[in-house]
Amino acid sequence: YTVMQATQGLANYLKKQPWHGLESTVIIGYDSRHQSRFFAEVAAQVLIGNGFAVYVFKALRPTPLVSFALRKHECRAGIIMTASHNPPHYNGYKVYWDDGGQIVPPQDKGIIDEVNKITDINQVKMGSVASPGIRWLGEEEDSAYIKAMRSLQWLSLVVTVTTRSLVVRVTICYAVARATIRWMVTLCLQLLRP
């Protein structure tokens, strides 16, 4: 119910924005936390029920890639199911704005005010996860992210200065990121290719 309540509040807030109705899309990503994919699908159902188009990643992705895809697809907001550095039995719900960054004032207060107005499950509008309004994202987003990363001049400089060697250090807090290590190593190897 908490994810449904939070998403309905977010949807209500987004509907009050001056651009509502002009291709109102929201992107949803998730990590390897307990039930993250399920929560992402629940959030998608609420957004579809409220008339939004939704992009959802087919598999877990790191937060920076979700933020990148939000901006690439010109979404109005994004949701990431993650609890970051918190213990593994936690999960969280982070909201990002159309600039790809986490919400800040006044959006944070406006959204939570709308969330607090949801006092009954009957106030939540639900759609279907099978809706044509949901576009499932996958490796094409990885490729676009890698291409964008390659275009950054500082990365070329780092690779050149280090004679094409790259040391990657990963700090896995509570072992939550283990599922993304393969993705990160693949990304690093692709970035090193000429």
C-alpha cells in the first residue's frame, strides 16, 4: 500500500504541473533490493491508472543510468526503488525530477503533501502492467549511456594518462550491489575500447 500511496501522491502532484497533458511520462528503475521489481511494477500500474505513459527497466539498473534515461526520454519525473546504503532488509522510493536529479524544494513538499492526502486505498487509481502505455527498457539504454560516457572529454583524458589501464574499485555496502558488478565491469571494458 505504501508504494501505491506514494505513487498516487506523485501522480496527483504531476497532474497539477503546468505541462501536465503534454506527453507526461515517468521512468521507473530499480535495484536488487527485496521486492524492488514488484514495487516498480506496482508504481507503473498506478501511473498508468492515472493516464501517464511509463518507461520501466526490464532488469535492475544503477541509479545514474536511470537518471540518464530520464533526461534522454524527456520524462517529467522518475522513480527509483532503492535504499542506497541502508541495510539490506530496507527498501526505498526515490523520486527524481525532469532534470535527472533528486527532488528538492518546492517539489519535495508538494509531493509529500499530495501523498498525505491519500488516506484510503480506494483513492489509488490502478492500471495494468500489461498496458500498451508501458514501454520496457533494456540494453538499448545501456548502449546510449555508454555512448554518452565515451563522449566525455575527461574520460578520454583519464584513459590516455593511465596508458589505457583503468582501476575500478567497488565498495559493496551490505552486498546490495553484487548484481550490478557484471554490468559495471562490462561498461568499463566498453569505455576502454577505442
